[in-house]
Amino acid sequence: MKIIKLMNGLKKFIVIMLLFSIVQVFCELYLPDIMSDIVDIGIKNDDTTYIVYKAILMLGVSIICLGSNVLVVFSTSKFSNQYGYKIRHALYSKINTFSKKEIDSFGASTLITRSTNNVSNITSTFSFGLRLILFAPIMGLGAAIMGYKAAPNLAHIVVIAVLVLMFFLILIFSLVFSKFELIQKLLDKLNASTREILSGLRVIKAFNKQDYFNKRFAKVNKDNMELNIFLNKILYLIQPVMILTINIATIVIVWVSTKYLELGTLEIGSMMAFIQYMATVLISFLMLLVIILNIPRVLVSFRRINEVLDAEVSIENTGSIKLTKLESIEFKNVYFKYDGAEDYMLKNINFRIEHGQNIGIIGSSGSGKTTIINLLLRHLDVTEGEILINGINIQEYDITSLRNIFAYTPQKTLLFKGSVRENLIFDSKVSNNVLDTVLREADVKEFIDKTKEGYEYKVEQSATNLSGGQKQRISIARALLSGGECLLFDDSFSAVDYITDKKIRDYLKKDYADKMILLVTQRVGTIRESDKIIVLEEGKIESIGNYEYLEKNSPVFKEFIKSQQREVL
């Protein structure tokens, strides 16, 4: 498993834990033996010197025990937290390699749960469990040997107590084992429901559907609550069962010991030491079973994380050619089908774009416009046919250099929480003069100038403090700043008015005449001046030509003109 390999480099912390756990166990087992000597020899013989000597020895052993425990806890903490860091880093890196296919396959909600809750399950279990799994067996074995040495006649009581404790803990274990994976799935559902409600809050309020979504969320939340209550009720039985077993065993030991004390075959100090060793054996045994109870939870988390790390990426960066200049793009007999779909989304797509051309793609919703953009960016790969860049198959290019050629404005505008400057340039260094020029071209400069903060104006999460048009224009400006040779606008003018639309396109025509421009839209006016317009209908190319040609010869394009006649005029 890849997740196990992430432990490489952290083995030194396990070695430190093991060494100092042995020291700590030796010290803790030696303390009852010292106390037994104080009672049986020092107090019995009224030997003050011997008592002081043993007390000083006990103090020294306690200090060594404390120091060992500190080192064990420190090394455990370092191991668990660094391991958690490496898992999260590996998950984040792996998810960044996913194409749209893998993201859709897993789902965003479960990827979030696996990157947070499942990693936390592993780190929290390791933070206490690794120490216990090393400490408990050594402590239990050592206590059993020392207890048998102190009072061999009482050993059978400990065996019976262990068997009773084991029976109850196995019973508890059988009740909760199958529930751990179920609780992870419920957490995925809870996460998905919360994300859906938060992202669609405005729509929910607009349709007054708060009660409906409250009930739907309440059902998922209640299922999660009831399962957690059930698990906690069962798991919290462990402590009282353990305490009851230890107390009953202690009473039995004291009662049985009276006979041996009367016969003189057992000293009172040895009895006291045996009771401590008996409690230590039972507690050590309990520690092991607590770890065993957590194993299902950890194994589920391991498996879910490993599913992500082992997932085969459908689009790998296997190309070796660096794309530095864009001359042409050609779709050649391209077919594309989504996984699980019965029919092709794109069917026999053929067109060619030359450097410097302004191309429009128009079609109704679901006609395959965005799919063409995703194929160009290699978020998806063609099912049949090929896409040629400068006459070479797109899959032969290095993905990083391929995507650097494109300046992309997505259909769904995404702005990050932070300043306008951070959303425009990320970590690049760009002068205000360049920003001014680009924002003027995207017709968003006036809005920025009206704010007190200017480029430091804070964008809230999901850009809730901006209008749809403002978000689109900032997204367009971000694409223009990227410097790609092909500008891809995926329905990027839908939220701006036609006057703003025209102003932006005029800037593009004037300042980006040397770029290849691909405009995907449902608005006829947006692509009226395009050199070539591709009309899509149900995944097929219905017509290709300029505005005047399509106005006369394309029935689908005529319908668009008719439905948008006012805007076109």
C-alpha cells in the first residue's frame, strides 16, 4: 500500500519509542518491588536507613520513568503528525493530477472527507495507539512475570480476570466492528448535503424551500447522530467493565491472601505488590484491546485514502514535446463519450483553426460546446479520432506546456478568497500599469477605481460580494494576464450586458489580433464579428461559416437569431 510507504524516513521515531518504552516499563515494574521491600524488610525490621535508601532509589527510578515517558510521548507526537502531513501532501498532490473523470468518479465531498477526517483518524490513533501497542505488551508481560514471582499462589485469579475481561471486550468488539465503515459513508453524505445547501443557499431562499432542505439535512444528520450515540454507548462500557473487573479481582485477592498470610507463606508487602501487578496486567491487556477496537476505524481510513493514492489517472502527462508556439488547431473525426453514457456527446467533429483567427462556437445547452474546450485543455481525452496542435497529436505534448498556451475563462466563474490582485496574478509579480491596461480591456477598471482598497479589495469566499458580471470580467482579466496564445472564453459573457460585451470584444479585436480566439456562447451578438462560426446541434456540427453565410444557410443559426432578434439588432 502506498500509504504505508509514506512511513519511510520516520522509523527513527519508532526506534526511540521502543527503546524508551522498555526503560519506562522496567522502571514502572521495579517501583512495586521496591515498595514491597520497604514494607516487608524496612518497616517490619524498623530499619530507617534501609527505608531512606529505598525511598531515594524509588525517587531516582521515578525520575528516569518520567524522562522516558516524555521522550516516548515526544517521539510519538513527531511520528503521528509528520505522518499525517505526508499523507495530506500525497493526497493533495494526487488529487491535483486527477482529470475531470476521476473527480466525478470519487465526488468532491468524499475527497474532502478522505483528506480531512480519514487522515485525522489515522493521526489521532497513531498519536496514542503506537505508544500503547509498543508499551502494553512489554508492560503486561513484565507485570505478569513480576506478579508470579511475588505471589505464585494467586496467579490463577489474574488468569480468570483476564478471561472475563476478554469475554466482555470481544462482545463489545463484535457489536461495533461493522459500524465503522458505515459511519464514514454517513459522514460523506453529511458533507455532501452541507456543501450542496451552502452553495445553493440563494436558490433555496428564492424558492422558499428552507423547510424541505432542513428536513433533508435533518435526516442525514439524525442518522449520523444515532449511529454515533450507539457506538459511544457501546464503547463507553469498556471503562466501567475494566474497573469492575479490577475491583472484584482485588477483593478476591485480599480474601484469598488472608489464608496465606496466616500460614506465613505470603508477606503483606508481596500481596500489595501483586495487586499492583494484577492491575497493571489488566490495564495493559485493556490497552491492547482498545487499540484492536480502533483498528477497524484505521483500516477503513487506510483503505479509503489508498483508493485515492492508487487511483489510475486517465490523463497522464506522458507527452515529451514542449509546445512553445501555436500555429493551428485541428479536430479530426473526433468522437467523445462520457463514462456510463449510452450515446456520444460529440460525433464526428471536424474543423481547423489557424493562428490569428477569431472563432465562435454556438449551440444550445448540452450540445457539446464546453466538452470541446475540455478536450483542448486535456481535462478529457477523445474517445475516437484525434486533436492536432500544429499538426501533432495533442497527447504527444507535455501537458504543462500545452495548458500554458491557452488563456482560459471557465463557464463557471471561480474566484478565490483574497484580494483582487491575488485573484488576477496569483504569485506572479505584475506592475499596476499592466493591471490597469488589462482591467480596462475587461471593462472592470471603473469598478476597481471606485473601491477604497483598489487592487487590494477583498473578495469573499465564493465571491459573494461581487455581481455575476463583475466576477466574469475579473475572470476575463485573469485570462488576459496569463499571456496565452489562444484565448478560450467558455460562455464568459453571459452575465454582462451587451454594451459591455461589445466593449470587451472591441478591445480583443484591437489589442489581441495576433492571438487565436475561441468564443463559446449562446449569444449570437457575441460572435457576430467572428471570422468563422461553428454551429453545434446534439453533439454534431450543423454548419460552419461566417455570420452572413449562416444567416442564410443554417436553420439552427436562424433560430438563434430569431430568438435574440432584439439583442442582435
